[in-house]
Amino acid sequence: MKTPTVALFAAALLLGACAQEPEPVYLQPTFDKAGNASCAVGYMLATTETGATVCAPI
């Protein structure tokens, strides 16, 4: 391999190693008339650090 190709590969490898894990995207739950929360398929009820009820991806 040529030197620029090796340098580009090394830079890409270093940047990939330093990448942060993305935070999950929370959705607002839907509430029925009785006040019970529910989430769409693929999400489950969760509570954030601030105490908010959200739908988190499974």
C-alpha cells in the first residue's frame, strides 16, 4: 500500500475508536383516559434521571 492510503486508514481507525455511543431517542408515551401510559411497538416505558416517563427503544 502507498503511504497516503495507510495514513488515511490509520486516521479513520483512530476516529472510529474515539466515537461516542449515541444517546437513545426518547418518545413521549400516549395516555388513555385513565392516565395509563403506553408506548408504540419497539419501545418500552422508562423513567429518566429527572423523573419523566418516556418511551425508550428496546
